[in-house]
Amino acid sequence: MIIGLIDVDSKIPNLALMKISAWHKTQGDEVEFYMPLWKYDKVYASKVFDFTNTPDLPEGCVSGGTGFDLTTILPDEIESIYPDYELYRCDYAIGFITRGCIRKCKFCVVPEKEGMIRRVSNPLSFWNGQARIMLLDNNLTAHPDCMEILKELKETKAQINFAQGLDLRLMTPEIANELRDVRIWKQIHTAWDNIKEEKIIIKGLEIMFEAGIRPRNIMSYVLIGYKTTKEEDMYRIEKLRGLGVKPFVMPYDKKDKYQRRFARWVNHKATFYTVSWEDYR
Ligand code: SF4
């Protein structure tokens, strides 16, 4: 069979498509990215975001991903396969060791899509000696095996990117000490979404600092536009800046002019560190 794949909006190599590709190749099928004038026996489309446009899809196309719905999942035999990184010429490994989360943040699709946190794999299922690993786990620090998983990651000697962020509210000296010894790819990602959680968030950061993790090696996502005022957005940004931690703004409503502009100001570091918000506006 000839298989066509449509990647609607991924910003990084699409894990589901790489697994679908790997599985079809084990069946002896040819796999390529979909081209409209070509004939395919089967077409798959994946869409990650719900705010991007959906293109016209060919008839019979199998679609999945958070951008389409929260319920479609890959069959176990595809989910558990080693991804076809060649599809994107991707030179790093990508995967989940845990899925789900213990929390139920109202602005997040994870509780509904993934359910309660559980372990789904180990690094060896999606890593084969690559120098870098991108982890897509939603809340690794919340899993009871967190320490064991960090040890496994350390043993790979690969650089690790905790792409979705670690939960500062669950930071302990033990976790921070283990994290310090993991080779980090760029920065350790964390998050501060709710202004009311200032005390516990700062405490989590202090635990990391005490373990020897430098503030400049930590980045914190900052959700704006969801039950926060502009003053509270600025307060969190400046608080993090004062601690030496890099803020990264995530707008809740990407169509909102203020949210888009504020995110652009903070996230463009050359601008953020040289131009005030007043001047930027
Ligand atoms: S802690 Fe993170 S992953 Fe879990 S529900 Fe909240 S935002 Fe989503």
C-alpha cells in the first residue's frame, strides 16, 4: 500500500505520524507526506492545536490529534512502536514515559484527553542512542516513579528536554538533586500559571537553586489571559526576571491583541531585556 501522511500544524516532528509511519513500514508499505495530486491507499492527518485552520482533507482520511478531537488514540501496537524518525530527518528522540496528570486545571486538555497519570514506557522504547531526548510528559514530577525515571534518563547520558514543564509545586530536594545531575537540553522548563500559587512556586524554584541548579538554566511558562489581570501578568514576569529565571508567556487566547503582543515582547529575549513594556507598546 502507499500511505500518505498530513501534518497539519506540528511545530516539532509529529510523534503520532512517526509511529504510524514506522508501523506501516513494518507491513511493507510505502510511506510519504501527502501530495494532493497523488493517489494513496490510505491517508492519515494529525492536528495538534485547536486554534489553527483545518485544511480540506481527502475522503476517507483517518484524522486524530487534539486539534481534531480528544478521544482518538493510536492502537496499542502502533503506540508502542519505535518512531520512524527518518520521516522528519529528526536527529533526536521524542516520547512519553508517563501520560496524564494528577491535576485538573480548567484551561488544560490533559485531564480530559489523557486522564490520571500513569507510566506508559521507558526511554529505551523511543531512544536508541541519540544525543538528545525530548520528553512530552505532562507532569513527570507527579508520578511516584519520578526519581527512578530521572535516574534512567541520567543513565542515557543524553541531553534531556522536559518540553511540557516540570511541576514546581511538587519539587523536593531529592528531585532537584537528581535533576541537577541530568544533562539538560537548553533549559529546565517549569510553569507559573496561577498568581495565587506564588508562594509554592517560588518555594519550588528556591529548592532548585539550593540544589545547585542555576536560575538562568530554568525557564518558566507563564499563562496569561486566563483569570489574570494585566498587572498580575506583569508581576509574575518581573518576579521571575528578578530571580534570574526566564519567563515564557503562553497566551490563553491567541486572537487577543494584548495577549499576543505581551507574549511577543516577553518571548523575544533581545527585546525583553532591552526595551520596557511601555516603550514596546
Ligand atoms: S498540571 Fe499541567 S498538565 Fe496537569 S492539568 Fe494542570 S496544566 Fe495540565
